[in-house]
Amino acid sequence: MPGVLDAIYVKRARLGPMDARLRASLVAGRGLKGNADQGGRRQVTIVARERWDELMANLDLSLDPASRRANLVVKGIELEDSGGRVLRVGPCRVRLIGETRPCERMEEAAPGLQDAMRERWGGGAYGEVLDDGEIAVGDEVRWDTT
């Protein structure tokens, strides 16, 4: 069953704020157009909305997913142990490489959050963009089986 792209965030500068977008461009081999981090293996970061909501409930918090500082928030897709899989986001494919480890910025957002995110891929996943294309909040998200 497919999921949905719940949110898009672009980081305009290293350690800068995360700007919400309704639409964005993915650039193969680079990442999210306009994002501070480009190229390398960590071209885009993704967090699962359900996992984020679970963390918030467990810690009795109500932080917006933008606090996670991930580029994409997906609903209906389990990211745990997804390294090596290809995720289709709208018309684009992203090869997930591994788990995004929570940094000290998560502890700044809320005491205990960094530690709680270390379990079951709570920090989400990162990967390489395989296709150029436009994505939008509401786009279908599913595992690529080709």
C-alpha cells in the first residue's frame, strides 16, 4: 500500500532554519534544489510521520516534524532497516543508504529526544537522489520494485 509525502523542508544554510515548501525539485546526484547540503551520499533525509508521532507521544511532546531537520516527511512508509531499498517519491527515486543518526540538535529541541530517536530508526533515513523531478506535498510514496 502506498504512502504519501506529508511535508517538504529545505535547509537554506548549514545549521539554518528549515523552510516548509509545498513543492520542490529533486536533482539526481545532488539532492533537494536550494538545500544547503548537496551531493555526497546524504543528498536527502527522510523521516516517517508515524515514528515521529510515536516519539512525541512517548516523550509527552508536541514538536513539529520540522524540528527533526529532515527534508521529507512521509506517511504510511516504514523506514526502519530500509538501507539499500529504493523509495519512489512522486516521479523520483531515492536510494536509501542508511539510518540518519540523531545529533545534538535533537537534544536542544527537547531533553531526551536525541536518545529516544536512537531506537528503531527514529531519526529516519538518508539517501541518494536517482532522478530529476518535481515533488509536491500529497505525492504518492512507495517502495520501488523494479
